[in-house]
Amino acid sequence: VQLQASGGGLVQPGGSLRLSCVASGSIFSGVVMGWFRQAPGKQRELVAEITSGGIEKYGDFVKDRFSISRDNRKNTVYLEMNNLESDDTGVYYCRVFNRLTGSRTWGQGTQVTVSS
């Protein structure tokens, strides 16, 4: 499995970005797809994840600002981020988690910078 993330960039506070992550290779339909982020000097943390059945989970800091979705036919997961704040700055990684095997696959990360 390989993951290709895109959509990061520089945005002003209050702005929006949409991240995409395409999974290629052998994908089990029951995997959990999600986004994590890591700011400089901080640990990687969960942003949001979604099961193949559409059950969503968000980090506490999201506060209804972000929305995760996936297209199972395209093996793609999206993260819509609104009302971005400077604390949202970091590298955003997509991840595929196979609950049957316990395997986790990470994408290369995409930089999100929120600054005026």
C-alpha cells in the first residue's frame, strides 16, 4: 500500500484547505483511513479518521472545524479544514489502519501553514 497526500499550503487564519490522500496497491475495504498531524517540537496527534462504514472520529481540538470523508471506490480520504488557526500549522499525514492485521501505513505528509 502506498499513500499520496496533497492539498497542503499556506493559508491565512480563518481560511480553508482541503487535503486529499489516495491509497494505491492492495487495499482491504475494511481499513480505517485517517489524518494525523505533527507540529514542530510536538508529538504526532490524531486529527480525524473514518471507517469504511463512515464512522468518524476527531481530535478534541477540531471543534467542528474539520470534516473527514472518503470515497471507497477511489480509495481516497479527504479532510476539509475550515476556520484554520495558527495552531493548526504542521505536517499532515494520512494513514491507513488495517484492523484485521494491525498494520499501519503512513503517507509522506503535506505541510499546512496558517499565517498572516
